[in-house]
Amino acid sequence: MSKAQEYLTSHSLKEDFVVKRGWVLGEKTITIPIADPEGKFLYNKYRQLEGTSKFTAPGSHPTLYMARYVKKFEEVVLCEGEIDCIRLWQEGIPAVTGTFGVATFTALLAKPLAGKTVYVTLDTDKAGTEAVGKYATALQEV
């Protein structure tokens, strides 16, 4: 089993599911394509499977991952990270996430969620618990 397959297994992700969504499983990285809310490709984000840096994304900027798919849904989960987001989709739950961590979520990123019921499910670490109010404010603005 490759490192990428081991990583997917450890996160209860199905290889065929993520590959159908454009993920590329490499020996040292998992490539996650990032698109804007209209579906236009923006950049690749890389989950490093070795070393100390978890993610890299050269030439990137914050956006709302999977936003193009939630347009028809009235209820959406706003979670923390692409891995959690794709796992929710795998279970049939519409979800989105900001691409650069909780500190970068803004009303601009929240725009595709306007008029929806949004369930904010951030990690329970310090960054996640401190960001909940910021998320609520950004969502209320839109």
C-alpha cells in the first residue's frame, strides 16, 4: 500500500471517490485541485506525506473549497480543511471549507453561502475554538 493510500485509509476516505474529484495520489504528495465558486481551476494544493510541512500551495490564495457544488443545497456544513470536507461529501453531506485555515475566513469567502443554513464544525483546537465568532460574523454579513 502506498503512503497516499495509507493516508486515505487513515482518514476513512475511498480512493475512487477522491480520484473522481480530481485528486492525484503521488508517492510523496496528494494533489488537491482548487477551483473558484464557478468551477474555474485556480491552483493545486498539495498534502505532503513526508516532512514537517503538511500542506503547500504555490501561487495560491484563500478560496472556498467545493463551493461550486453547494449551490442547490439549502443546508451546508462549513468545516475545517479539505480532508474533512471531502469526507463529508463522501457521506453525502454537502460541505465547504476555506483553503487556508480558520484565520483566513472572511465575508468574501462566505458569499456563496448567502441564504443557506450553515453548520460550522471547526476543529476543537485553540485556532478552531477562537475562530467560531469570526465565522459567525462573516456569515451574518452575507
